[in-house]
Amino acid sequence: MSRSARDVAASVGSVFASVFDQLAAWRTPVEQLIDGAPEVRPAALDALVAELVLPRLTDSEPLLVGAGFIADGEIVRGRDVHFAWWLGPLDANPVLGSTTEPTRLDLTTRGYTEYLRDFRALEWYRIPATTRHAHVTGPYVDHLCTCDYILTMTMPVHADDSRMVGVIGADVSVRRLERELLAAFLDVPAPLALVNDEGRVVLSTEPSLQVGQLADLAGSGEPCPGTPLRVLVDPASSGSI
């Protein structure tokens, strides 16, 4: 029996819920480390975050291509901002080549990270800071690490006085998400497209719509529970990219 678009939207919601559940589980020990301490030593923070995220990045079929904690500088000794972020093993890409083990994101080796000086204005930080809820950013091309389309999922981290002190997050590559979801999309007779709230395509079974393109949002589609994404039936391009 073929699936409906609503079934597919539910499957999408389940995949993202699993990542948000993981972020929530990681957030608790990070907040415990921060609570009661006016400043956190970078080495202590890095060791904790590595212990949390590395097992998920080294799964046999990892959904996540990167994960970690990005701390507001006010809680990390001697830092304006601190990235405790790791990348999983990567296929060949222009930044890191091929890697077989997780690697730490080292901003000092990147020559194009000036935009991170104002990281609080970036969507993956700004929206959780404003709403105090988890957020999905993307799809967008990750020029910092993978040079590929990704979705970034972030969740606010708070100190014991309710101040937001950073975000816990994870990156999911669109190509890996396709492997997870494409069979369900193909099980629906009509063409489908998974899009974000702007109509930007994440994945599609309509050949004329590629990742990153804008789809026509004339129809509301099926919302994917717990996410800003929706599944469009018989989607068409809006004519924009």
C-alpha cells in the first residue's frame, strides 16, 4: 500500500524529533557544567562536549555530520566566543579532503570566518535566542566545513539564572537525509518536495526542483510535526533560486 503525503510528513517529523531529543540530552550535562561557575575553562567544556557528541558522529550510518556546543564568550575564560564543535568523517571536499575520524573544527585554519564575529546575528543562534526554542536553519551550503547542503538544528542552552549562554547543535547533510527519507517519498505516487518555511527545497521527487531552489507555496502542503518544514504535493518551481 502506498503512503500519503501526511505519512511522509510524519516520517520527516520523526527523524528530526530524534535529533532534537539528542540535543536535549546533550544540553543537560552542559548546563550542569555551567551552573554555579562564573567562568568555564575551555578544556573542561571541550572534554565534556567531545564525550557527548563523538559517539554519534562515529555511528556506522551517522545521520549527523557535525555537532557540538557554541558558547557565548561571557562564560568561557578568555574567549569572545568558543566553538566546541566536531565534524564526523567526511567524503572528499575542498576544505578538509577525506577524513576517516572525527575532527575538531579549528577556526584558526579558516581564512573566511570573519562573519562569525557577529555570530549572535546568525539564524542558528538568533532564532533560539529570540524564541527560547529549538530551530532548524537551512538548507544552505556549509562553506565552513562540508561545502555541501546541510540543515543546522540548534537548541538554546541556559545558565541557572535563565541567561542564554550558547546553543547546542548538530548538522545534518541533505545527502544523508535523502538516504534516510527518499524511499518514503518515492512510495507516494505523486511528486513531492520537502521545503522549509520559505519554500526552499530540501529534497524532492520532482525532477525540475533541486535542493536549494524555491518552490511555489500556493498550496499549504503537509506540515512535518515539530519542524518548520512541510511536504508539498505536485510541487512547482517559483522561478527563483
